[in-house]
Amino acid sequence: MSSQIRNQLLGRISNGELGPGAKMPSERELSEKFQVARTSVREAMQGLVSMRVVERRGNRAYVAEHLPDVVVEPHDQSKSFVAELFQTRRLLEVPLFEMAAEQATDAERDRVAAVAARFDASLDIVEFRRLDREFHTTLAAACGNPLLIELYGKVLDQLFRSMEFFTLLSAQSNQLEVAQIIAESCDAHRRIADAFCTGDALAVRLASESHLDSVEQSMVDDLH
């Protein structure tokens, strides 16, 4: 039971629901939610502390935070800014995923595979973006470097909140193109996950680069 609680909390941290610095639910809240004794909750929280994704401050637990907030402000036309965002993701995300593929544990590979299995071309854009973020942060969390994990999470949070992204993806005139992006991205995520789960770091790098190139081209060239 403690493992189930830990994994659910880790999922909420990975998908950004509980961001860096956020207060974790109390033992009482978790005990009531899962209908378990507090000892199971304490074991789950200790597991997260050992993983260095949660830290204790007095008698409360918080999502680990060691870096200042990252603020991304657009300064150019919409599509030029989108291109800059993708360049930022390439520089940070691709080597991070490669590192994660080299040193992930079996449990971390299983978590990535489980998230990848939930992708489906029928997802609407809201559900897809939520799952997309969960996939990328779950994969990055396997790199073993808490500072890189936090930095990536903060950058990804800003990118996913970008009004430029939202405007292009939510425009009614772009719905056919967005559906195509979702379908292609689902396939790309499965390829990345397959390579990650076999520990093939080079294949993860190539698949990640190809995925980012494809999505950027679609957003810049096809959306309006």
C-alpha cells in the first residue's frame, strides 16, 4: 500500500500538479483518502524523501525546490517565440532524456512505459497536453540529478503555460492539424518509451530530436 501511495504522489509531482516548493498533503489527509493507517503514509513519504523529490521542513513535507523560478516572457512574434521555445527544449530535454535512459531503474522504466501506454490518438488537446507533460517529466525524473529535474520542471511549466502555444493549439481553424499532431506525437512517445525501456540512450536521443523537430515544423508551418 505504501508503494501505491508513493507512486500516486510521484505522479502528481511528475505531471506538475504538485510543483517545486508545493506543500505535500498531510498524513491525515492521505490516510483518509487512501483509507490506510498513517504508518503506510509515512513509509510512502519516506520513499519520496529518499528519492530526493520531497524534503522535510519541520513537521511538514514539501516538493523539493533548490532553484529560483524560471520566467519566460515572449518578446517577438508568436511563431518566432514558439521556435525559441522548441530550441530551448532541445538543448535541455534531449541530453536529459539520454542521461535518464542510461541510468534509469527498472521501476522508473516501468513508470515511463505505463504512461506511454495511455497515449491514444482520440485524446482531446487538453487531455493530451496533460499526459504529454506527465510523460516528459516522468522520463526526466529518471536522470538521477535533482537540480536538473527541478530546472526541467520549471522550464516545462513555463512552456506549457505559454499563451502562444495555447492560442495556436486551441484555434478552431487548426483543429484538423492539431488532431494530426496528437496522432503523430502519440506514436513518437511510444518510440521514445520503447527505446528508454531497453536502455538505448542513442535511440532515445534520436527519437526525441525527431519528435521535437516534427512538432515544431507542424506548429510553425501548418498552424495559423
